[in-house]
Amino acid sequence: MGEWRAVRASRVLAALLRIGWTIARQKGSHRRLVREGWAPVTFAFHDSVEIGPVMLVRIAKDTGLTPSDL
């Protein structure tokens, strides 16, 4: 977990879109992301919010995100 550092939600979302996730629908700050071969994920962060290392690890487990993707 040491290689993860806090980043803004907008940067995490951009990285998820780069690795193949797409926004299926959105209502406010809640975005439903889908990707072939993966279970859908709800990304519910305002763009300016900082996401800490612990939450990034949880997001990574569900999405395949790696620190190098950021």
C-alpha cells in the first residue's frame, strides 16, 4: 500500500476512463462505471475531493487500477 498516495477524484476518474472504463450513467457526483469483463462500479466522489491511499486500494481491487495508471 506504500506506493499509493492521495490524489483528487478527477484524476482517478480520468485514469479509470483511460484504462477502459466508461460512464454508463450519472446523477450528481454518482457515476456508474462499466467495463467489459468487470462488475459495474459506482464512483461517488466530487471531482475536487482528495481520495486517500486506503480508499485507492479498495478502488483498485474493484477496477484493476494501478499506481502507474495515475
